[in-house]
Amino acid sequence: MATPFPFPFPLSTLLGRVQAIYTAEYDRRLAEAGMPDLSLSLGTNVLRHLHDSDAARMGALAEMAGVTKQAISQQVAHLQAHGYVLVESDPDDSRAKRVRLTDKGAESQRVARPIFAALEKDWHYRFGSDQIRDLRAGLERILTESDDTSVVPRTRRGGRRAGL
């Protein structure tokens, strides 16, 4: 049996540690699925906002992800170097760049999405369905009732995001 932590930690610490555990497990599963050069953050910030043959402007990706343009540029450069996206000039604005999925990028989405469901199913088994259901409900309530709409996750297709 694991040695218990000397609680109580601040809520921010608990949330951060649980997110780190989830992210590490997700990234491990991505690597096992043949995508060791991907991560949850790359999927969350970039890949999830790209669909089929549609291209998105770099600035729009940064806005949807809630990160800086510099952060998106670095993540897109990584994805481009590994063949997941193409970066092209925007024909409507010579200063802007557009990002488009490659076939490998589209395949990464098909591989990554089921990992969310599998990981959540495993957590239901490990920690109890009631616990995970209550955790989800509490987090959704906090997001729903938040006055700061800038922190509510969005997608290019509108609405709340669901996975990669």
C-alpha cells in the first residue's frame, strides 16, 4: 500500500499533481501507440483545433489554446519537424501563417482520441466510478459557473472541447 501524503496540500497543488499524473499516463500511452514525439499539450493546444483539410491561422490557434503566439509557434515547429502539420503562408494576409494537418497528423488524432476514453475507464476502475463521476461533475460545475469565460475551453467548431 502506498504511503499517504501528509495532507492537506493547497487545492492548487492537488489539481496540479493530479493533472501531472494524468498527463504522464496519457503521454506514455501515446508513446506506446507509436507516437513518442507527441504529448497531451501538443494535442490540446494545436492538433485538436485542426480538422480535415482546413487550415487555421497561428494566431487563432494561440487564442483557442489560451497560450501566447510564441508558445504556439514553438509547438507548431515541433509538430512540423515531426511531420504532423504543414505551415503555409496565408493567401489573405502575407504576415500570417496557416497550419494544416498532414496525413500523419490526421492519423495521430484517430490514435489519440480513444486513449482519453481508455484512461478515464481505467481511472473509474482504479479510483471508483462514483469518485471519478463526482470529480468530473465538480470540475464541470466550476468551469460552468466561472465568471472568466477566457478559461473555458473552446474549439474552432464552437462549444466546449472534448478530448484531442
